[in-house]
Amino acid sequence: MRQPFPPPPRPRSAARDPAPAPAPAPAALEVDLAARLLYRDGLVLVIDKPAGLPVHAGPKGGPNLEHFLDALRFGYPRRPALAHRLDRDTSGCLVLGRHPAALRRLGRLFATGAVAKTYWAVVIGGPEEEEGRIELPLSKRSALRGWWMKVDPAGQPAITSWRVLGRADGLAWLELRPLTGRTHQLRVHAEASGWPVLGDPIYGRDRQPTPLPPLHLHARAIVLPLRENKPPIRVEAPPPPHMREALARCGFRPPSPEDGPEGRERAPA
């Protein structure tokens, strides 16, 4: 259910130390982040990041999420800033801090592993078991491309728990919970386990269909224990359009009018 959006507090100085804005986005690209807002309060925003949009500018430049953050000020003097990252082709829950104090608090939560993250993936093949845990250390494959990762016994510890939500036609719909936060952790762990994420152009490329579909990896939910003595913030993002067909084949059912106002997308019982 969408959370109520309270009005922002009156800023002490609307002109004080505003964050510098990036260059304007190309006119051909339109991303309405306000329409993708999932949660808002005085400290944080959670948006549903679209697949295909990087959160930062890459070496070659081009549009990225920061081009569109001014639309999320909601009366504050600063643009919000990223509290963590998602890969360019991963969609779903992305947390933003609304001011420096909020970002420091969020940074501590992410650094200590206090934030619970849940992803949905459609993978090729799939595990034989119904749930399990992957513990495979990871390291950089190339010093020149620090994002390119590999399984390495001497690498950093990386742990992912998983659960099968559905299967069909040589695909499996998985719930993935990263217990550590390594670059490309879920994608490398899936490929190393023998079931690469559908649409992954890097890990398990030789098993992908032709033409290559978009990456079927979605940051489904996030839980933020942001305030002491208060329940954690829980936010879910609906699956993106490009994943819905494969999810439906695996048993995903979107909410229907019969479910009532509290109906939620879910796996079959």
C-alpha cells in the first residue's frame, strides 16, 4: 500500500548550500521519477528505478538517474542523493536520502547489513532444491573493469540465500536475499550455481536465448530499520513490464479486483 506523503518541514534557508545539479538530461529521454515514488517521509525516499537507467554517469557519459533527481525535492533545498546502488539493468527499490544527516544514518544501516533486501529473478534452468544458500567469495576479474566479478576462494565473502517461487518451461522464478553486498553478487552466484539470470549479457551469456531479452532481475522489496522504537519501513516495487510474461509462466499472479484493496502480487500457495 502506498504510504502517506507528509508535507516537508519549512527549510531554514532555501538557498543554503544547494547540491550542484548535473547537466540536463537529453531531451529524448523522459523519466518521471515522481510517478515512480514508492515511499516518502522527512528522511528518505524509495523509488522504483526503471531498468536500463544507470544511477551514475559512466565513462562514456550519457543520461543517468542523477539527471532527474530535482523532481524529487518536494520543497527541500537539496536534491536527494543515493543511499546505495542498483545495476543499470536492475529495476526496483532504490533508497535516497533527503539530506546529509539522513544519508549518514542510511550509510550506517547499509554498511552494517541492517537493511534487508529481497530480489526477484527469473533464471535459466533452476536449482533442484526448493531453497538454499550460496557462499562463494568474489573478486574482480579485471583491474581495468572493476565491475566484472568472478568466484575466487581468496576473494571477499559473499552470501546469498534463495527460495524457488515457481517453475515452468525450463525457467525458475527465485526470491534472492543478498546477505552481503558485493558487486554483481546475485548474478555471479546464479551463474556459478548453474542457473544464470535470464537476459544477463555478462554472466552465463552462452546459455542465453537469441535475441537477448532484458535482464530479469528486480529489487522487489527493502526493509529499513530507520528509527529506534518504531517499526521498520517496508517497501515493495511491482515487477517491471519486461519480466511479467516469464513470471506469469512460472506462476506469478498480479492482484485482481477479487483480492480487494489490500490484494498483493504473490506466488501461488
